[in-house]
Amino acid sequence: MGTPSIRHIVESTLATYLEAQTDLTSIAFLTGDSATTQTIPKAIVLCESARAPGDLPEGLGNFSCAVRITLFSNADDTTLADHRLRCAALSGNMRDLASIQAAFTTGGDASCYDVTIGSEDEGVEERSWATSFTFDVLVVFPEA
């Protein structure tokens, strides 16, 4: 088996964590490379990049991961107000650092130090509400 990718670890840990939250159970959480048939409502967790943090030594397994989570709701059967309630639940769960850290500990592949909220951008795609959140997730991937 090859070396695990920090980007895959971050995506799968956050998707699993968010999917387990009681206020988000109606949403399918998928990773960026998911081959699952995609239905709405859904959220896609994508680790767009992983780089050495500017203030920590390179190597040593430290990564600052740029994560984008895009939440889609069907505009034909979901009001914008309901979509925004889902967004608030997602954002609230991403602010729960202790629970996110516990999710990484449970996974056992990496540890999470911090999550910094970036932006929240809203738009409409075809017949769906689409809101994109950005986060900076600081993790350590222990080197063997």
C-alpha cells in the first residue's frame, strides 16, 4: 500500500465527522474524489491544497490544508431560508474544534491543531442553492 495522502485523510475525516452530526443527517457528505452517485442535498469536502505552514518548520509532518466545503440544496423543494439553516449547522459544526480534533484522533492517521474559518460564498447553480465555505485546517501527519 502506498503512503497515505494528507489531503485524503483531511477530506475523509471531515466528511465522516460532519455526516455524523445530528443537525446534518439529511445531507450526504462526499469527498472530492467520491464516485458515489450524487443526489441533493449534498456537500462536497475538498482539500484543495496542503502546504507547510509558514510559521512551522518544513517537514515534520505539519500541513496547513485549504479545505472547501460546498453545500448544495435543491431549489425546487428547499427554500433559501432552509438552505441557510443547513449552512448555519455546517458552519457551527466546523467551529467545534474539540469535536473535530476528536474525529482526527479517532481516525488515527493525523492530528488536528486548529481550524480557521475563511469565507462563505453563496450562489445558484442550475436549480440548486450552492454555498461554498473555506477553511484552513492545521494538521500534523506523523512521519514514520
